[in-house]
Amino acid sequence: MQKPTIIELSEFDITQKIIESLSNVCTRSVLFSVKRESKDVTQIADELKLSLSTVYKTLSTLEDLALAEVDRYVISSDGKKIKLYRSRIDKVEIILGDQEPFLNLYSNTANPKSIT
């Protein structure tokens, strides 16, 4: 079996995935949008002038990387259950080491998770 290349290895490296995700302006915008206040997908899409599908996809990626989470659910006037998202991180530091980057993630304490 052939030894994997650096690029192939990086596809499985969570640090690399987070750095790549945060390098995307759309991803950062969505994360910044829910940093101080929990919002639903429609609120985020309207605020950032993005399509709902883009916001859903971005939030899915952020959830997979544990950078965002569902803060709570609310019930709309027509009885639908709506997710409110929030950022789990407040600050990120990327440090370039000798061979690989190091990532420091700082918890979002400005908007602690609701206990309901």
C-alpha cells in the first residue's frame, strides 16, 4: 500500500479542516453573525444577504467542526420548531510551527448556552 501524501493526510486533520473553513469569508460571516446572539437560519440569511441553502450548508459544516451549535429551539407562530444557532468560539489563534500549524480555540463566554 502506498504511503499517503501530505495533501491526503491533511484531509483527515481536524486542525487543517478548521483553518480551511475559517479562511472562507462566508463561513466567517455566519460565525460572526451568531457570536453574540443566537439566530435562526432566516435571520442569518437576511442579515448577510445569503441564500438559505448557503446558510444551512455553512452551519452544518460549523456544527461538524464543533464551532457552532444549536443554542435552543423556539416554536414559530405556525407551530414549527425553529433552531437558534450560536458560535461556540469567541477567538481563534493560528500559530505557524516548524512543520505544522497549531490552533487555539477560545470558548464563547459572551453568550453562554441557555439551560431550558
